[in-house]
Amino acid sequence: MTNEAVKHFKQLKQPSYDRNQLTTRIVHIGCGAFHRAHQALYHHDWLEHSNSDWGICEVSLFGDGRLIRQLREQQHLFTVLEKGSEKRTAKLVGSVCQSLHAGTDGREAILETMSDDNVKIVSMTITEKGYCIDPSSGRLDRSHPLIQHDLAHPLQPDSAIGYIVAALRRRKEQGSRAFTVLSCDNIQENGKAAKSAVVEFASLIDADLALWIELNATFPSTMVDRIVPAATQEMYLELQEIIGEPDPCGIECEPFRQWVIEDSFADGRPNWNEVGVEFVSNVVPYEEMKLRMLNGSHSFLAYLGYLAGYDYIFETMQDPHFRVATFNLMTREQAPTLDMPKGTVLETYALELIERFSNQSLKHRTGQIATDGSQKLPQRFGDSLRFHLQHQSNYQWLALGVAGWMRYVSGVDEKGQEITINDPMADTFNAIYDKHGLSANVVPELLAIESIFGSDLKNQHGFVNTVTSAYQRLLDVGAAKTVMTTQK
Ligand code: NAI
Ligand code: CS2
């Protein structure tokens, strides 16, 4: 990898830093769409300003390794296309200097890299389900097949949690320092969730190791934000037209980006604050605001919008009833549950979110956001519902969101067409629908799934009745009319 050898992306501004000097100091697990348009780009921007040698090694634990192969073919350079409603900007990212795929390069290569003293941070975007935790309690799911495998073979892990523990074990044994585990997934207190999974896993195999990790590694929580839809053929063609050549590793996103990080690093960190990252002592209020107001409304729009026949989020925003419903969900039912630092105006935040969701140049599929609802609902709706039940305040939009999810996971849309349910709990939903068919009898059974709704919500009769009425209304008149006629 040399700057001179760059054969690609001649039309784009090349990195101004010397990529030959980069050495792997950050290992990132989960080189998906989001990471490339967020952390990798922030880090690139920072390298443009600093004399640093901190490079990123991308690690992919699953899949066929195609992305890693393609990254290598283009010296780990790739394009991020920022698309506002009027302006498109293509940026070339140079912060990645190495890549590894478990299937191609083997476990040993990954563990060796992760346990190298030079590595200071192991970051992750492995989706909510990658943590192998019970989403409602945040505890490690010991019955998870990957965790069962890794507990039986801790030196040959498959899961991200297993890899982290195995690498930290090596570091302890070789007398090196622990690294920072930086979770960048949409999970409430994602650092705490990662820590609890890692420490609990370690305690099951080696109590001393678990203690060493608790004392030496850090797990800062983060709030990450940038809307990055999954790549499509249409996107690749548009990108090619702009940059003059194909980029199979390119990705598109909105212009907005935000990253708030708890400032707790085990062994140093890049000064990302120089490129707009906020380091704070307590990230929880920011996380809750984003998860409830942005992601909560995203899920609402994904389930009800999909059922109403909308393929994309921006289309739901063109429906005035969905638009008002989303604003009301954010401002009346999510905002009151938040305890924000002084000066935060949540109504302004809500208006900005509506604007971002309305970006017509971003084709963000409702069906994409609808995936993995069992992992997303707890942090997007759960505690807000508990707040309203406790304060006896109104939660009709939240209840409709839950009912929309329930109707969606039936696997059949309002025209009788099949919906493919991508969710680790899809079999459970199937079994419930096989028993009851498309009827409101599914409601109590779905609410009884404790990993999603805890053990409390199913016992709140008023709540069960409200969700049941919303569900019945969806069956009777469909999602579009239910959203239209629900009291504004
Ligand atoms: P993606 O599907 O493009 O990438 C997911 C990555 O996670 C892939 O590299 C995949 O190999 C890896 N992965 C999946 N399951 C895994 C497992 N069990 N263990 C280890 N690795 C696993 O998805 P994308 O868009 O990159 O999103 C990933 C996550 O990033 C989201 O689930 C969310 O938590 C977070 N995020 C995404 C945003 C977006 O707009 N796309 C914005 C903010 C956060
Ligand atoms: C979305 C998020 O797919 C989803 O569940 O709600 O990925 C959303 O696009 C991001 O969190 C925005 O930062």
C-alpha cells in the first residue's frame, strides 16, 4: 500500500497524509455500511489534520469475505457519497490500512492482530444481535449457539465477544495492557452492554481473567448517528457516474453525522474532538434521546409505513398523517421521558429529524429498518412505555408502534403478500402466528416474550388492552387508515 501505487479514484481528492506510515492501532469488528460512512470517515478527517500513524484494521467475522477482498484490491481506499436533498459530495477515505476475514485469513490472524501491543482500541458495529445478550436485561445470553460454542472452545472463538475475551486473555498472559472496547451499535448504554457480555463470558471460563478485564479494559458508551442505507445496485451506478469508475466498497449516506463518546479509554485515543466528535463524561442522555426519538420513530415508520405500502422512509414523510404522527410520537411521547442537559431543545431536534427523514435522495428502506425488531424494540419503546404507565400519561403512538411491529412479524402484508422476517426470533413469531392466525389473540403471547418486553409489561392490563385495540384496528382498517384516524 503506497500513495504512489494508487491506481484508483484519480478524480477524487487523495488523502494528504502518508498512508505508508499507518499502523494498525484500531481493530474494527463489523466492516458494514455504517462504519465505513461514520468512524472510518471521522478517523480519515482526523488523519488529515494530525501527524498520527493510527490506522484501522477491518475485521469481518462472518460472510463470504467479498468486501474484504475488494477492499484489498483497492488498497483499502473507498468512497463515501454524502447526499443532501440538493448536494452530493464524494469523499475518498484512506484511514483503513489492513483487513482480515475469519473465513479467509483464519482465527489466528485475527487474534494475533487483536493481541498486538500496538492495538489500543477494538471498536464494533456488529448489529444489536452481535452482542449475544438478552435485549431486555442486557445480560449475556448463555444459550446463544455462538456463546455455547465459544464457552466450549474459548481459544477458538466465533463470536465477537469470544474474540475479545480470547485476545484480552493473550494480552494478560503476555503482560501487555488491555485495550478499549468501543461499541458503536444502537444499544442503550452500549459500553455497559459490551462490558457485561465480555466480563460475564470471561467469568464463566476464568475468574482471574474476568477480574483483570474489569480492572484494566474500558468500555465507553457512545451515541452514534448517521443514516446509512444498505448499498443497492442503483447506488453503485450513481457513484460510478460521479467518480468515473466503479467502487464496490463505496457507500452513500446523509450529510449529517454525530458521535458522542464517554471519555474513558484504557490506553490512549485519537483526538477525534478535532473533527467534531464530542467527548463527555456521561453519554446516557444523548443515547436515550437518539434511540427514543430517532430510532423509535424509525421503527414506527418502518412497521406502519411498510404495512401502508411505503418502500422508503422519505415516502412515509410525504404522507401528512405519518408526518404529524411521527412528530407527535417524538414530542409528546418520547421527549417527556428524557432528562437532557440544560439547553437541549427537543422540539428543534424533532424538527431536524423530520427534515432528515424527508431527504428524498436517500433511499432508506422501511423493510431494512424493520429487521431485528426483537433486538431493537426494548431500547426504542420499552422504557418510554414504562414511563407513561408510571405517570399515567398518553402513549397511543408508542402502543401503535408495538402493534405495527406485531402485525408486521405475522409475515404477511395487507395485500396478502409474504414479508420476509429477518430476526433471530422469527421462529418464535411464526409459532405464535401458526397457533392463532392473523388475530388479536397473538397480542398477549407476543407481549409475554420477556427478552423483548421484560416480565412487567404483560401484566399491565391497560397497556395490554391499548395494544390489543391498536392491533385490532390495524386488522380492521389497515395501517394507513389507522395512522390517519388515530387522535392527533
Ligand atoms: P451492515 O449489515 O452493513 O453491517 C453489519 C456488520 O455486522 C457486517 O460487517 C456483519 O458481518 C457484522 N455482523 C452481523 N452480525 C454479526 C455478529 N453476530 N457478530 C459479528 N459481526 C456481525 O449494517 P450497518 O448499516 O453497518 O449497521 C450495523 C449497525 O450499526 C446497526 O445494527 C446499528 O447498531 C449501527 N448503526 C447503523 C446505522 C445505519 O444507519 N446504518 C446508524 C447508526 C448505528
Ligand atoms: C435504523 C438505524 O436500521 C435501523 O434500525 O433506525 O440504523 C438508523 O438509521 C441510525 O441509527 C441513524 O443513526
